[in-house]
Amino acid sequence: MVRTSYTAELSQEQILTLQQLLSERGWDLSEAPYAVFRAKKDKVNVTAYESGKTVIQGKGTEEFIEFILEPEIVHELVEFPEGAEAENDVITPHGGIDESGKGDFFGPLVIAGVNVTAETGAQLRALGVCDSKKISSDQKIARLAAEIKKCVGRENFALIYFKMDTYNRLYDRFGNLNRMLAWGHAAVVEKLLEQNPSVPRMLSDQFADPSFINRALMERGRQIIMEQRTKAESDIAVAAASILARARFVECVQLLEQETGFTLPKGAGAGVKEIAAEILKKSGVDGLRRCCKNHFKTFDEVVNGN
């Protein structure tokens, strides 16, 4: 298999050395967002980012690595990662969708979508975008969310979120979380395609019943390829969507904390039940309803004193 994309981790000294070398050899150098430089010549594009990630793309990728990167910059042999999910797989234009808050008793459900190209996908990788579940810091999530929006542009991301009263009303209507999720995913797909009709395909995590989302797609959504797979968060577009969704979820929970006067834990564990009992004591059943997902078993246990 011929590699047409590779991401190297270089020091700032190595990046500056590479920049000078390519300039001396007649490469076309230019600026790029978040990058020290971009260089282009023949069948190769090289973008060296401020983070140290240096993305090499094009049909001449392997030759560039063999004749320039290995002998003149890193001074060692480069090993290519194996497997379809390798970070260096070529990024083609597509969109990704993910949600946040599905498993949290407190707080809304947020669904986000992001469209990427080969260029913006590489930039997001260089920024350190990954599955939001791998990031524990809410501050880092917020920072990455702002950078994702700036990188892809307003027409290439979309968000919808269901505050507690809307969430609980919709759940009663659908009677099934997967059907409700599919409807939300379809709405995000429609919104993304309205903003950018040229997106050829969309990717989301695998639903319990794959047909749910296909049935929920509207007019625009039925005109593209809709893919689903397990662990879709390894895809850069889905990972970016997961960060946008988590960032908005955190913002909404912080507002709920101001309203209730309590720190609201994530998830649905024992600590969650204790805080729910305190909210019930302070604000009654209606007060608890306004800040949690009422169909969770935790709600009935707390209200009934179990």
C-alpha cells in the first residue's frame, strides 16, 4: 500500500531546519492557520504546525520521507502505523456527528456535527483534537471547541441541544432514547447540509438499530451517504463533534448549577443520587424535574425514597 499521508512529531528546531531546507530547494512556501509554514512542490504538500505536528500529504509522501525527512531532519527510519484507524490515514471531505449528556442524569442532551476537508482535518489533528472522553479538563474542552469552530468555519459545524423540559417532553413522545437520538442526529445532518450542501457523506456512532437514523433523515439527509460504525470517535470529524457537544453540555450544566445552588456530578452514580435527594428536599419534585432526565431510574428511586 502506497502511503499518501503521514504526520511527524518534530521539534521547533527541526521545523525551522526543514523550512530553510525546503526554501533553499525551491519549494513554494506560504502561511497556513496554526502553522509555522506550508510548503508545496510537485506531488507533495507539507504543513508544519506550531504544535510540532508536521503533516505530509500527496503521492510523493513516501519519497519525501525517504529522501528528506529521514536523512536530513529526524536522522532515523520512520515507522508507519498499521491499521485502518491509524492517525496518518488520508482524510477525505466528510461530516461527523456525536452527542454528549446521554448517560448523565443531570443536564441536557447535546448533539453536534462537524464537516472537515483534508486541510481542516489535518489542522484539527495538529491541534490535538480527539475523542472528548479522553479529555478530563473542562477548560481544555472549551479551548478546543473554540479552536474547532475557528478552524472549520461557521458553515461547517452545527449544534442542537435539549434543555431539561424539552428533553423530558421529547422522551415521553418518542418513548425510546435511540429513536430520540436518531431524530436529533438527523436534525443536525439537515442543518449541516443546509449550511454546506457539498458534504458527500456523514459518519456517526453505531445505533442499537441502524435503521433508526436512516428513517429519521429528511430531504437533504437522504441525498448523502450516511455511515455508522462502532468507536466512530476515532474519526477526526466525529471527534471534533464530540468536543463541541461536550463543551456545550458543560456550559448548560454550569447554568443549572447556578440555578439549583448545587454542584451537579456527571454520570448517574451514587454521588448523583445524593445530590438529587438534596435538590428534592430543597425544591420538591418539580425542582428536581427541571434539572434532570426524568426517565432515569435514579429519578424514581429518589422521589420514592428508595
